[in-house]
Amino acid sequence: MENHQTPTANPHHSAHPVEHQSHRAEYITIFLILTFLTGVEVFVPDVYSAVWSGHTKMLLLCILAFVKAGLVFMYFMHMKNEAKWVRWIGYTPIYMGMAVIIIMLETSYR
Amino acid sequence: MSSTLQTAADGHGETLEPEDVNFGKATGGKVAMWMFIAQDGMSFGGLLFAYGVLRSSAQEWPIPAEVLGIGLTAVATFLLICSSLSMVFAVLAAQERNQAALVRWLGVTIAGGATFLGIQAYEYYHLVHNGVGFITSSHNGESINNLFGTTFYAVTGFHGLHVLSGVIYLTIIFRGAQKGKYTQGGTSYSPVELVGLFWHFVDLVWILVFTFIYLL
């Protein structure tokens, strides 16, 4: 997995053609999942008013958003293959996300 | 570690790097970009936090979907996801030293970002026309919480500026790619990877903004 980070002195295109093909397949899979989840997100507000309560809608949309953001973070931004200490730099803004969750919890149970 | 430093200090010929388990695990450019992204994420977090506090403490707040409309923004969201895909393909092309593919995928990414900005400009024009201003807000002739417009423009405007700077940044890299700067092998693809990190971050933030500002 790490090999593509350090291409060899091979003058020809693609030092690791097979690996890059598997990367392409992975990227397209993530893209399709993101597109599908976006479709679900747009659909949620229409259905919830009839079937679900407001809290369920809020919870569902938050889970969908964080799953999507996590997929972009791990796969498109390559954090899955990055050293742990680099990943921790990227994790720091999650603190602000926790603040948002506290606001929503307090609002829900006021 | 101390033995290595001692060897260097003894002055027996070559200077040695101190042993650092993290050395070489990520380039300086990548660490710098990630630190920038982390602090930029904090800025967005601060804006969303302020929005959350203002909205949850408001007497009345309109349902965003009714005022803003979701359809066009969903298309814009899809566009950003598409441009993220073309961006990772551009990085692969640079690593494969395929200049033609690199220039093509960067071009697609820039087009996606520029179209997103166009959609946002169109959306702003219509919202202002329909009464949602930065200072005062109304919907269908009835006034709504003024902070609705303020928070909307503050958050989406800050994000739009990121898309704009991303498009400019991408255009600079696009020019370099045309000259073959990033397809020389070795780590020459690195600037493409860095602009990619920034671009994916802009996409990631929009995913959250779309949920908190438009859908919830």
C-alpha cells in the first residue's frame, strides 16, 4: 500500500500498474457510496415529517454527514495509509464537532 | 539516540541525522498542509458552533429547506464529489508520470469547482432577490429571523471563498502540469497531492455545511 508513495526510478509510466488499478476501483467505490448517501440525505427530510420524529431526522442526518466526511478523510485524503501521528493532526478539529453535538443534545432535551 | 548524537558530536567524519522514528514518514509539505487544514477546520467549526448557538437560542427559525431549496444545492454537492474523484485521478496520473491524463483530470476538477461557484452565485442572487439578506431576512414577504441570512451567508460565503482559492490554487498547479513539472518521477508529484488534500478538505467541509445549514 505504501509503495506508490515512493515511485522508483522506472522511466516508464506506472511503476505499479496493478496497484494503481486497485486504487482506481477503490476511489470509484467511495465515489458511488458518497453519491448514494447524498441521495439518501436529500430524501430524509421528505420522509421524516410523515413517519419519523424530528430527533430521528437529526440523528440520521448527522450520522450520514459524519460517515461521508469520514470516507473523504480516510480514502480521498489517504489518511488510511498515513502514519498515526499525521492522522492525529487531522483529528484535532473533531473537538469543534463535539461542541456542535453538545448544542444539539441540549436543544433536543430542553 | 544519544549514541548517534555523540557520534556526530565526536566529529568522526560525516554529520549524522538524529534518530527520529517519524523522520521520512511524511514530507514537510504534507505536514504543513495538514496543520493548515486542521486550523482551517477549527475556523469552520467556530462558525458552525456560532450558528448552532444562535439557531438553538432563537425564538423562531424557519425550516432551511423551505427558504433555501435543496434540489440545486444537491446538484452542487454532487459536483464537488465528482471533482474530488477527478482530483484523486489527477494524483494517480502524476504518480504514473502521465502528463496528458494529469492535465485532463486537473482541468475537470477546475471545471467542477468553477461550476460550483457559478451555482452559488446564482443561488445568492435569487435569495437576495427573495428577501434573504445579510442583515435582514424575509421569506414570501413575511419577515423571518434576521440571523438566518447572516449565518447562512457567513458560513456558505466562507466556504465559497475556499472553493475560489481552491480553483486558483488548482489553476496554478494546472499551469505547472502543462510544463511537465509534476511528472518527472520521484517525489515531483508532491504539489499535486498537496492541492488534492486542500480540495478534498473543501469537499469534506461542504458535506457538513450541506447537512447543518440546508438539511437540518
